[in-house]
Amino acid sequence: MSPKIGDVLKEGPIEKRSDSFLQLWKKKWCVLTKEGLHLLNSPGKKCGKCKALTFCSIDKVECVERKGSLLYFTVVTTSGQEIDFRCEERTCWNAEITLALVRFQNEKAVQVLRARKEHERGQLGHKKRMWSSR
């Protein structure tokens, strides 16, 4: 069964530079969700063979450069891999990806803070119970 793509924030054409020796630009259909990017060979395809870049594995979006009507940018993964993209300037893929990444990172930071506070409350409650049992 194919993995399901979550709620779609944006979708449309984008080009990804191939990893091959010639580094050709390949047209992809990009689907941006709250979880990350899904790169398909064409629109409407199932995500069985799509490349998924989850926001857990993305560190940042950088190297934005404009040449004519095209925007070039790089997605840097947490392992240091750099994946080059380009798109029509008017589509603003780099900005949309960056905003979704920041949203994801903020939600994760809030979860970590809540978990830390819960842990601290639990430790404080444990200490109070220890003192009251003496």
C-alpha cells in the first residue's frame, strides 16, 4: 500500500537537480504538507515511488538566487546533504517551504518545552511526596 500524503499546503511543478554526473534538472510535481515535501514524477500519481523529504530531516533552506524568472535554492538536510531546486519566481516555493519548516520546528520546540515542564512537575511532585512521607 502506498504511503498517504497528509494535508496539502501547496502543490505544483518544481525542478530538482539530479544526483547524476551530468546534474540535469528534472521536472517534478511537488506536494508540500505539514510533514515535509513529496516529489512525484507527475501530478496525480500515488506516493509509492515518490521521494519524501520530511521536516524532521530538513535543517534549512538556503542559497536563494534569482536568474531571469527562475529562483534557485538549496534544501540542506540534517545529515548535511544539499538538494538543489529551481522554480518559477512567481511560485515562491522557497518561501513556502521555509515557512512550513519554521512552523514545524516551532511546533516541535513547543512539544519539547511541554514535555520538559511535565517532567519537572513530576519530579517536584515526587520530591513533595518524599518529604511528606517522612
